Amino acid sequence: MHAGQCHRPSRPPLSRDMEQVMKRLNLGTDITTGLENREFAMVYQPIVRISNGSIVGFEALMRWNHPEYGFVPPDKFIPVAEEMLSITKLTQFALSEACEALQKFRGEIAQSDELYVSVNISGVDIGQTDFPNFLDHVLDQNGLDQRHLRLELTETALVPASDIASANLQRLQEQGFKIAVDDFGTGYSNLAYLKHLPLTVLKIDRAFAGDAHENAVSKRIVRMLVTLGDELGVDIVAEGLETQRSADALRDLGCLFAQGYHYYKPMPANKALDALNSGRQCSDVA
């Protein structure tokens, strides 16, 4: 060691918890860059009528191909985006892409006036003052109306966290938007709050719908939820159906609509259009 130099102790390695914190911070910063670099894309999973397998709509799902981490699942980056307040940019991207795709579908498919796209919305979005205005803008831009766009929220996100969120939910219902409760039955498990929500679609979580054909408890829960939907006058969609036995069980329990790998896997817009044209199941996964 030369005179005058001081020894600097080596920096201790980061703990696992700190590594996770740093990774979350990096992901939060990368979301904005990723949008600019077109690293995000939307894929579409058809929603079908159980009785004949015809496609009635699509759920739009977001995918992120990160340059360093590769495929990052939505359940990893969406919570980060909510914390870092970049979720609004992701939601605007999803809505714009999904509505543009639906406009193309409708332009190429005869008798597609009732075809819709369903987009997942964060509770943070509902709390933004100008959120309804953005919805109006993106619909107008693509020649669509409120019948063509469904907004999916989790049970927790549908419990208004502010007066703005409550007012927005009421405004959206009055404008004719269909609002879906996603993964129903896995949130508060309290049916009382449903009477205060502008609910028009109820999606039965795969945890119940997927094994209703062989699990007596799941079967009872599905039957109860279908009855609840009928009483509330809302559409019922079963999620996560993977076998014909599951589909048959849900049909026999009175459920009209479903989505899952038994019918179609999520696919890019061009493959979704092929599925609409052919009516056949598609095995392409995105």
C-alpha cells in the first residue's frame, strides 16, 4: 500500500431482503422505460358461451419481456407499479391497445356488435379524477361505446378508498360500463358490501370453478355464486376451466360464460382474430 492511501473496507453483501427491495425499485424505474421501448404487449384470452363455445369477448392481459429479467409476471410488476405510481401509464397502455385490437376485430368480423374486451383496472386508477375522461377518450378514438369495454377489478379494489373513487364508480355505472369483480370469493369473503357496489359482472375464481366437477365444496360455492348472480341480475363468468368435465359441471350449475385453457389460451391479437374467424381452439400461448 502506498503512503497516503487508506484502506477501505469491502462493502458487505446485500441481504436477501435488501436485494428484493432493490429489485423492486429497479422494476419500478424500468416500467416507464419499458413502455417507451415497447417491452410491454397485450394478449387476449377469449371468453366463450359455454353452451356452444362461441366467443363473446376477450380478457386483455399484459405481458412484460424485460431485457434483463426476461418474462416478468403481472403479479410481480403490477404491485410495484401501484407502489411507484406508474400504474396509470400501464393502464392507459392496456386500454389503448385493447380498444384498438377490438376495433380491428369488429371491422373484420360480421355480426360482432356485441363483442367486447375486458381490461384489468387497478384501484389506484379508479381513484384518479380524470379516469372516466380517459375512458371516454379511448372509446371515441376507436369508434366504440361503453358496451364494448368491461372493467375488471378485484374485490379489494372495488371497495372505494376515497370519495373520488366512489364517485367514479357511480359515474361509470351510470354511463353504461360493465364492471366485473375478478377472482370473486378470494377477497373479503363478506357478501354484505356487494349491495353498495356498481356490480354488473361476477367472475368466479378458478379455485372454485376449476374443480367444481369433483369437489363437493367447490360445487356448492359455485352454485351459490350463480344463484347470487341471478338474484343481482349480473353476468357470471367462470375462470380457469381446463377440462370438458369442468365445462360440463359449470354448464349444469347454470353458469353461462367461461374462459380457460380448455377453450383458448391467451394469444396475440392476430391469433385472436384467427380464432374469431375459425371458431377453433388455438394452442398458441403468449
